Amino acid sequence: MNKHFLHVDDYDLDKLNQILDKAKWIKKTFKEGKEYSPFKNKTMSTIFAKPSARTRISFETGFYKLGGHALYLGPNDIGIGKRESVADIARVLSRFNDIIMARLFDHDHVIQLAENASVPVINGLTDYNHPCQIIADIFTVSEKFESLEGLTIAYVGDGNNIVHSWLELASIIPINFNIVCPEGFLPNMDLVQKTQEKNISSVKIVHDPHEGVMGADVIYTDVWASMGQKEEADKRRKIFQPFQVNDDLINSTGRNTLFMHCLPAERGVEVTDSVCDNPNSIIFDQAENRMHAQNAIMLDLLES
């Protein structure tokens, strides 16, 4: 039984497939306009140390559509780990709510929340990983391909929290995962080694963009400077410029390659308008599927 959802590899393959099937069913149910309210009289606190449009909208809307009520707690409402200890926040919210979602900077804070909460905790993002995004991503990919096994995913850009969650996924589903990044902007190498040692997926780090995307079924990118790195933005733009996802890079794959981005995108920086707005871009499918995937995760936690 999964009490919390903090990392993609909290799931094994069977559980992941159950979550994807549940997301598919929920999406179909909502599209058909059917009412489904298993969360009636349930409440969720959502803690946002880091602001986000898609995370807030998808969790609040999804919880409401399932019959519950979600409360937004912004940086000034709690001051997690500063004004009040993480452990005390976990204990207090557990007295009021049925589930907690937290979007934080410090990964250790979400671990502490889970250790001290008596209700399920969902990791809505930390500086280390972004598991809900990647569950939504692989659900989106599953809608486009007959099988997930053996697909080649090329992530182009900074070795950030998105990459870490894709690595966690690569320890569950056999894929070819290419991390295409500049030297000096690697992901957590302990996690890379751990994933490689599981020998489920092929994981490669490539510093040449055109080499890294060759044969890719999907090219994925993210902003070059994440929240908390904006003072490095100008420096990063110069270093990352050869890694921009543009028509030339997409056309060099030798495949009918799909494009993904977790959004928000800095159009004209890490990706061009022509790629974002191409028919092979599935970025808005990803955005919508955040809600359906997260609903599946919440249902699994609250039904356990």
C-alpha cells in the first residue's frame, strides 16, 4: 500500500499501470460529462512555497471535480520550515484535512511532511524532483504510442528535477532515455548510476544536441533557468543556446518526433514558436493530463 506519493519510483510497474489505467478512466468519465464524486466531504491542503499556475489549477480543479474542497496555502500563509516547523505543520494539517499536497523548494521538507503526517502527502514539486509531472507525461505518451517499452526519450537542457523524475521512471519502464545537456549541467549522478545499475532502461548522457536526439520518439525540454536560478539566466542562455529545440533539431531525429515541455515555456529561448505550435507538439495535452494523472494518484491514496 502506498501511503504517500513522493517519487515516481514509489510505484512498481504494476502499480504504475494501474495509475495510468485509472487516469484514462477518469479522463473518459469527465469527457463524457458523468458525475463522479468520491471525495464528497473531503478536504485537501495545498502548500505552495513555490508558486505555480498549472499545479494549483490542476489540483484544485481536479479535487473539486471529484467532489472535494481544496485549500490554497501560499508562502505567506505558512512559511514552512521557517515560521513553523515542518513536523508541526504536518501534524496540524492532518487534524483538518484528508490529504496534503506540497510544492516546495527543499526536498527534505516534503520527506519530513510525509514522516509526520497521518494523512497522505503528495509531492507537487521540489528542487530535486517533479513526480506528478512525469506521471502526467508518461500518461500523455501512452495516449500517442501503442507501447511505452523501448521508446526513445531525449531530454534536452538542464539536468534538473524533471530529469530526476524521468530517471526514476526509467527504473520502472524499459525506455531509452538520453540526457542531452551542456557539460557542467548534469543531473544528480548518484541517481543516474542507480538507474543504470537497475539495468531496466538505457540511460545515456550526451553533450552534442544532434547526436543526443538521433532516433528520438520524443524530445522534451524545460526552461534553462528554473525558479531560484534567474540571476544566472543570461549566463545560461549563452551556454545553452546550441541546445535550443528548433526546427533544425527536431528534423535531425530521423523520426516523426513528438515535442514535450512541462510549461511555462520561454518561447524563443529554450524552444521556438514553430516547435511549440507544430502539430507534433503535445504540450497542451501534457498540461491537461496533469489533472487526470493527479486525480488518479489521489484516488489511489485515499482509497488505499
